[in-house]
Amino acid sequence: AVAGAQSATPSGDELAEVEARALFDAAIAAYDAGRYEDALDSFERAYRRSGRAELLFNVAQCYDRLRRDEDAVVAFERYLEALPDAENRAQ
């Protein structure tokens, strides 16, 4: 009966998703507390782990709050390039 059992060890993709979710949650908490540098770091790390283009919007928002305007524009452009039909495109 052991041969049919699945491993309880998560795959690399599952671990990356869990890590990305934890980083996202930390980023939201930092952003809500006005700690935009910390939020930026966590959003960028979550993006690198997950590859979810939606996170680029959050990265851009952090740059905007930090008044790093050129970086914000680049991040917004990357977001729109990755998701040309984004619901918040006009924003």
C-alpha cells in the first residue's frame, strides 16, 4: 500500500508559491504601515518567486510613494506590457 502514497514534501513550485504569498502578505503590511521601502523589497521578491505580472503594479505604486518617478514609470510600463488588458490600465 506504500507504493501508491504521495510524498508529503512540497514541490519546488509549491514552495515558491508559498514563499511568494508570504512575501506578498509582508509587503501589504509594510505598505499599509507606510514602510514603502520594505514593501517594495517584498513585492519585488514576491514577483521574482512567482512571476505574477500583477505584482509589478504594486512595485510601481511603491516607487510612486517613494517619489522615485522614473522607476515608477518603468514599473508601470512593464506591468502594462505584461498585462495589456489589465482592468486598471487607465489608472
